[in-house]
Amino acid sequence: MTDSIPQTMAAVLLTRHGGLDALEYRQDVPVPAPQPGEVLIEVHACGMNNTDVWVREGAYGSDTDPNAVSTWRRGRSTLTFPRIQGTDSVGVIVAVGEGVPRSRVGERVIVDFSIYNRDDDSLADIDYIGHGRDGGYAEYQCVPAENAHAVETDLNDAELATFCCAYLTGEHMLERAALKAGERVLVTGASGGVGSGIVQLARARGAIPYAVTRADKAEALKAIGAEAVIDRDSNDWVAAVEEAADGAPIDVVADLVAGPYFNDLLRILRPEGRYTTAGAIAGPVVDLDLRTMYLKQLQLHGSSQGTRKDFKRLLGYILEGRIKPLLDRTYRLSDFHRAQTDFMAKDYIGKLVVVPDRHWETIGAPFATD
């Protein structure tokens, strides 16, 4: 590392499974040194995600006990404490490890957060930065050089940090469900990071998205491409979707809610329709009437993260301006507890982003609400 890089840094450490008190903001964390094949990034912004919360809470259960304390990889966890979480990092390369060209120093980059562990497109052994290794809730982080993608865009770093985890997750959901141009897709949890991303990504494919969200968020979802909005508080989702779509069939359901709505979502699908999910904010344990599944010839897809091809396609959408950032607000890294509290309240549209205090005035402040 060069002399201009400090020996210690500010970071948020996850010290154990638990409540917000399991997260500690410290200013004496050693700055990591890039190992062979790695780069050191000075982090400018890092987006927040549901996975941060669920991992902190140990809320992933097990195959036999849905209430078991478990992290994202369940019985194969690579999570050790303390861990710096944060997947959606944007910043500048300030040092490189052995085998990485020195010319990469100074590159503005967005981080592909996936740890693929394989050379093919299988995600069976996937892990991610912020879980299997330290992430971006810090002033500096090291990542494999191949995960740091150079970007040239007019987007602010905070805006750029809205995309990676949420949109990559959404893109892989649509890829698994093979959503095609002209098809109709129903998106639940549409005002969140993944859901609002799916609305835009569906439009990028030429598909027609219908959004399920709170009534007071309807206009914002229409503004980013929703064909129509279904009030999540409706007493009859099946009838509400049929009315919104004017009786047209729903080809794909991209679900982030599940819980008591699961069977209604299968009922909404046309025969031979496809259901894809990467989350369950209303409850992960559902009642499934298998007759609905097999009599309608449905396909059900579980999805998490995305492939290298998905990421490259997503990056292309960003650089071509085919999808736009939906940044609700920013927070100082030192105010992380408030940031995650507001994140869990879900009283926003799109994404919340954390900015290291040293970059607050130039990157975070323009998008703050206080």
C-alpha cells in the first residue's frame, strides 16, 4: 500500500447474531492489504439490502427448523465474526495486489458482490462479499480484481450504489423465469430495492410489469414503468390483478412477499405460468396446495444473486441508461443504526445508501433528507 493510505479506518462491524446492538461503528479497524489477485478500494458509497438484516438476525432457518438461528448459507456458513457487511460498493481502486496491473489504480469501479467459487454458471456454491469476506460498510475494502468493474457514467457514486445486489437479484429472477418481450409480470414488494429494480428490468426486456405496493406509492411506481399498480391492502388480490390487467393473463409472478399471499399468487398465474422468488418479507413458511401447481402446469423457481452473465447484462443496462437509480436517501456510515432502522421500516421507495463520513459532503449530503 502507498503512504497515502492510512493504517486504520472507520467501519461497521457485525459482532454476532442479534439486534442493532450487534453492529458496532469503530474507527480503529485495520485497513486490509490486497492479496495476490485483489484490489484495494476506497469506498465512496454502499447500498443497503434485506440480506444485511436477515444475516444479522440469523433469520434463515434450517431445512428442518424454520426458526433456527442460521445465516445465509445455512449449514455451510462462511460467516465469521466480526464481519464487515455491505454488498453494493462503489469507489476507486487505490492499491493492487500481486498479479494485478498497476494501471488499475485510480479506476472508478462498481463491485460485483458475488463470490462464485466455480468457473461455470452454476450458483450452487455461491457466496457473497459482505458475508464470506468483508464488504463495503467501511472506508476501504479488498475484493478480487475480477469483481471490480470499471465504470464511466455521469451517475453519482450514491446513485450507482443502488444497483448491484437488488438489480442483480431481480435480473436473475427474470432470467430464471425466462421473461420475454410482450409478457406480463406481476411484481410484489414493488417499492423496495429488488421490486423497483424488477419493474425497470422488465421494461428493459420489453415486458409489461404490474406492481403490488401501498396505494401512496403508486405514482412513483408508474413513473419508473409499472403499467398499473395493485394496492397491497386489497382484500382480493386475484380480482384486483384481473381488473388492473383488464383480464389479460399474467405470465410471470416475481414475488418478494410470500407469506399468506402465496397461494393467491399461484392462482393469479395463467396455466403454464412461472413463479420466481428471492425473498419472503411477509413470511417464509407458506401453505402450498400442490393441486394448484400441478393442475395448472406451473413452474416454481427459487433464485438468489445472479451469474457473471447476469451482472454483465445489468452493467450494460446501467451504462446505456436503460435503467435509472431510485435513490431515496443517504446516511453517514457513523449513523448506521439509524440507517438500518429506517431501512427496516420500509417507508421509502427504491434504495437507501450509506456513505463514509469522509465523503459525506461531496457524495452523501446531496441525497440526504436532513
